Amino acid sequence: MKFDPCGGEAVAAERSSETLRLISFRLHQTQYDSRSKRAYVEFRRSDSDGGDQLVVAVFTFRTKERLSKQRIREEVVRKARHVLKGAVAAT
């Protein structure tokens, strides 16, 4: 797996008892293994007690297109956000 530290911003939704509020997570790292076609994407944010909260998505990423490393990274992050939004909607 290759390590690619990132500094982008991600937004995830969290359900509260009355409203849906937005919480900002920072994209921490993205990894993709071309042999196994596995992707690992990690988002972080600071916690109120001084720690970190982590949200991780691990999934298979396949495409028939020939993509550059940068484009693969962008597509992996896009799919990770989609996967995590689905997880939020399921709760």
C-alpha cells in the first residue's frame, strides 16, 4: 500500500434528535493497493477532550479506465465520502 498524506476538507452528516447537523472532518490519509484493489481512507477531527475522532472507510475500488495516481486518489476519496454518507443514512 502507498501512503499519501492529504490536507483536504470533508463534510459528514450526523443525526441528532431534532435536526441534521454538519460536522467537519479533515481528510488525513488515503491509501490504495493496485494489486488487491483495496482502498483505505481516513478522516479525522479534534475531540472536545483533546483527543481525535477517526472515521475510516475500507473498500474495493475497481475501474476499467486508465487513471493517473492523482485521479485514482480523487476517485477513492469521492467513493469513501459516498460510502460514509450511506452509513450515516442507515443509522
